[in-house]
Amino acid sequence: MRIMEIISGTAVNGAVVNCLDICRALSRRGHDVTLVCRPGAWISEHAQDGNIRVIESSLDRWPLTELRRVAHVVRENDIQVIHTHMSRANFFGVLLRWLFGVPACVATAHSRYIQLHWMFNDRVIAVSDATRRFHQRYNLVRGHRIDVIHNFINEQRFMNVPTDTRVAVRREFGLMCDQPTIGVIGDVIPRKGLIHLIRALPLLIEAVPDVRVLAVGCNETDYAQQVQDEAAQLRVSDRVIWAGPRNDIERILAALDIYVLPSLEENMPLAILEAMAAGLPVVASEVGGIPECVAHQQTGLLVPPGEPESLASALIGLLTHLEQREQMGGAGQHRVRTNFSIESQIQQIEQTLERAAA
């Protein structure tokens, strides 16, 4: 097929990484792939290493200059189907479809927002069943036009980390080799619920006195300051290491004992899949698409959102039982290979694009 992928995100996030992996996988499988992204976007630079045609566009919907220009690229390359990611690109794709006669448009729902464009796509891909239910109910997407295709990762990146990485990363952060360490990765924003992990720390410290939390991600938000103030008030600031944004997540994961995600709202977080691929047990809130990733008591533990006591209890149970952690970590790796790898998901994406283009 001749496929155009359109994404509006400029920084690196789960949707952007997912789009890049799709472009590369489709190209490897013999498809002609054109990527349309905004100028200076992270994905533009990283997509240059394959047989992917990269077109930069502001994706402005008015005036119609950019729509006409991208429509010309569609006709020039005889594109059969376009596949869009994130709100700005999703609106742009629908306008291409209905104003300029692009053959077919598929949009991936990476999140859950009420927006007009969803019902005008030929097909919609939902990254979790929770996401599918939302879009059917609130965005009026008909059931026969929406497919659930879970997010996926390049699992080998997290499974083939050098054995000396754990010691090296721990040394960087002043951690002892055997010091109990839990980690959370992601921007410090309200829906990620990090404040509830901070509130769980006093209970956790009572049972595991030398525990540390390694927090990776942007921490320059107002909410991050609230979280840090809470840690100071509870006198646990010295137990939290604020690592800031990192581009070596596979190395960070290798240094952890447990991955935790105390979110209040989620769709299909790639971070959990990455942690499972790295062989870590996961403790996470039972919200959104998380229960579709984490098999409770098999690859990790699910807890009610916003309950520090439940979160602390789950973490204590795993930190004090090494054998259980190892069993869950191994089961998580198997689950990712089977259900959330590129190989297991890309065929489903191909089938959805083919159905739309038919």
C-alpha cells in the first residue's frame, strides 16, 4: 500500500513514538510510507534513518494553503490511505478526506476527548478497549468502524540491555547496588497521580526503611512543585530522586526493582509496556487501559486510584518478596512479546488500513 502517516506532536511522547514505530514497521514490510509532521518535530529527525518520505507541514487548517499542499502530495504519490495521530492531525486528515477527496482516512485514538471529527473518519483505531468504549459513547463512532489495536513497543530495546547497566545507573544517582528502588517515568502532571505515591512513602518507609523513589520526566510544572512541597511536609524529600527528562529509559528501567504508575487517568501507557519488557513487576492504578496491560497478580498488582494506603501495601508486598518480583517480571516479558510487540500488532494495523482503502 501507499500510506501517509500524519502526526501533529512536536515533542517525544507515547503517541509520537508509536507513530514512528508504525512508519518503520510498515516500511520494512514493503509499504510506501510518507510521514507528514510539523517543522522541527522530534519525529522528523528520527524518521530520516529509513525509507520513509518525510514532509513537514504546519498542519494549519485555515487558510487552506497547507491542506492544498498536502493534498497535492497525496495525489502526486498516489496515496491510498492516510492514518492520523493526535488532535491537530486528526482534524487535518478529516478535512483532507472531505474537502480534497483523499481516498480514505483512519485516525488512531491515543486519548479520550470529545471532538467532532471522530465520526467522519472511515475507520478509527482505539489503543485500548476503554478508549473504544469512550469514543463509541461520546464521539458517536459506530462499532463496526472502530478497531481495538493495543499500543506496542520495540521490546528488544528493553530486553537486551548490558548487564553492567544496573550498577552504572545506580552509581550515577548515588544508590547502593542492593538498595530497594521503585521508579516512575512520565511528566509530573495531575493525572499521573504522583502525589499519591508521595503520600504512600511514610507507610512504605516504615516497612522498607532504605527505599528510594526515582522519578524521571519533566518536573518543572506547578503540579510538580505541589508534589515536592508535599514530600517536604511529610519529611520524605530525601527519599525521592528527581532525575528530570531522560532519553535512556531502557537504562533507567534496568536500575529499578519495581515500576509504579499511580495514575488517576490513563489510556494505554507505553511506559508500563516498557517496564514489563525490562522484566519489572508493575504496581499501577486500575484505570483506563492499564488493566489491559497488567495482568493482576501475574505481571504486577493493580490498586484503586488515589489510595496511598493500597499503593503502599502493594509496594511493600513486592519489595519484601524477591521471588515474586522475579516471577512477575518474567511473566511480564512474555506478555509483552506475545501481545504488545511490533510483530503482534502491525498486521492488525495493516488490515485496518486495507479495509479503509478498499
